[in-house]
Amino acid sequence: MTEPGAKPKPADQAEPIPTAVVKRRRISSVWIVPILALVVVGYLVWSQAMRERGPMITIVFGDAGGLESGSEIVHRGVTVGVVREMALTDDLQSVSVTAELRPDAAGLAVDGTAFWVVRPEVSLERIAGLETLVGPQYIALQPGDPSGNRVGSFVALDAPPRIAPADEDALRLTLRSDRLGNLSAGSPVLYREIKVGEVRHAVLSDDATGVLVTIDIEPRYAPLVHTETKFWRAGGVGVDFGLFRGLSVEADSLDALLQASISFATPERESRRGARAESGASFELEDGADEDWLGWAPVVELEQP
């Protein structure tokens, strides 16, 4: 404050403005050890969490009804993964499901693995998924070749696969017929009412005059098939009535009653059997069996499983 009568000082002679001085505090060495310990513990927790996480995969479903975040992926009765997120695809026509597999199930994320939603199914051919009537729906899978390429994206099946992947060692044969009837992929091929193979698929012949049914015979039972082996349609119930002989009912095994099947027989005498059939051989598929065929019981050494 300027005293009365005193002349003000020039601006260049004004008193300097004091400046604040900030003194930096040094971190005490006492805190270094706890901070390092926290860093190490955090890294160990993070690395353990990363080791416990399995691969993340994406599965696209046409209809994901019944699924939700937390739904399980089950294989052979064991939970091998869980759904993390669900969202519509960009075209709004499908559902993209992000799921995490368990670390020990990482080998399932390979090319050829098939996924589908398990839902209740009741038909003459199949009864499955009844547990989902009262419990949550889940995702089942059919694993691909473990040695296949690792992939992270899959397109789910609309329904469970009817047949298992083809066995490269199976005996593959073609049966010719004028109609398909009620045969379908997965229909069993029976020998003495034991399943020894299955139908893979069927197509029209090149001239469209018949149907070509492709079947696989399990490697162990391949010696049963020779060039003179006879194949015929089986399944269903046959009824024959005569005035003096009464009512006669003929039926195959329970499996054959529930679904269409194919049976075959091979002549007993080696001289009538012909050579062993090789993959690619063709046979006629008859509508029924002759009485002689039903009596054939050749002695054939089967390969050990």
C-alpha cells in the first residue's frame, strides 16, 4: 500500500511476485516390495486364468431356439464347453453363437466337427432328446478328425446326423433297385439280424430307370460278402392267410420293425459263393428273400475287432 504523499514506484521497480516451489516427495523404499509383490501376484493370477481358458469358437445356427448364454456343449455326457454370447448375423437370417471350449476339449475345434441343438424327437426311426422336455436344451457335437486343421468357425446342422462319418476301411457296395422305398441314410444292413453295416445314401441311376443305394459293411464283417451274396429288403410285418393253414405272421427283428433295413445271405458251399467282394462291387436289391437264402449258414472266419 502506498503511503499518502509518496510517489508510486515505476512498474519496472515493482516488487517481484513470489513463486511457489513444489518439493517432490521420494517414494519410500518401504513400498517397493509390496508393489512388486502385487505385480507378481497379478501376473500369476492372469496367467493361470489364461491357462484355464479353452479356445473360443463361433457356431452359426439357423435357429437357436432354446439356447441362451450359459447353455452347455455336451459330448458323450460330459460338458466340454459353454455358450458365452449370442447375436444375430449381419443378414438377420441366422444366429451367431460364441462359445468357449474347455482346455482339454480343444481338440474338438477341428475341421469336420458338427454341432446341433438337441431337441425332443420322437419318430418310428428315432427317439432322442427327451431329457430336454423338462431340462435345458444344449448343443451336441460329432467330432471331426483330431488330426484335422484347427478352425474357429462352424455352421451348425439343422438336425442330428443320421449316420457316423464313413470308415475308410469299410466295404462299400452299390445295390441296384427299381425303387428306394422307405430306405434312407442310416438304415441298417443286417446279417442274421445283427447290424453289420448301414446305408450311406441313394441316387437315381444315370438313365433314371432305377435307384442306386450305397451301403458300407464294417471291416470286420467284410468277409461275409461274396460275389454270389444275395441282398433283399427287410423290415415290417408280413401276414399270410390261408383257409386251411390259418394266419401266419412273419416279422424281422425289432430294429427292422421300427425302420426299413437290408438283409443279406451268402451260399454255404464255397464253390457257390464266388470270390470275396471288393469295394465298388454292385448287387441287385431284391424285394424279398427266397426260402433257400434264409437257410444259408456258411462258416466264415471273421476278422478280430
